[in-house]
Amino acid sequence: GADWGAATTGVAGPDPQDGQPVGTVFVAVAGPGGPARVASLLLAGDRTAIRRASVAAVLDLLVEQLQKTSE
């Protein structure tokens, strides 16, 4: 099994979806010892740029949470 989980969802484009504008993204991480952390983002750029920024954001959030648990 896994101790940590990371997730992304949102609208990378090219069109809005369900009333949400392109660039609306949510990232989350969950692990032992605390509640899940969720962040909402409004990113700019084309589909590829939004997807890359989403991955970078969720990985940054994961690193932040890993550092907190190792303190």
C-alpha cells in the first residue's frame, strides 16, 4: 500500500467545462498524521502549460507536507 497520495483535477482547456474557466485546477495530498491538504489554483497558459503547472504544484505541496512530517 501507499502512505501518501497526490491528486489533481481541473480544466486544462481548450474550452471551459461545467461553468469553470480554463486554468481552474485543484491539487491535493494526503498522508499519515493529518488531514488532506487541498489547494485551488487559477493557472494561465495553453493546455500543456496548465498541465505542467498542475503537476509542479501538487509535487510542491507533497514536498511541503513531507518536510513537515519529518520535523
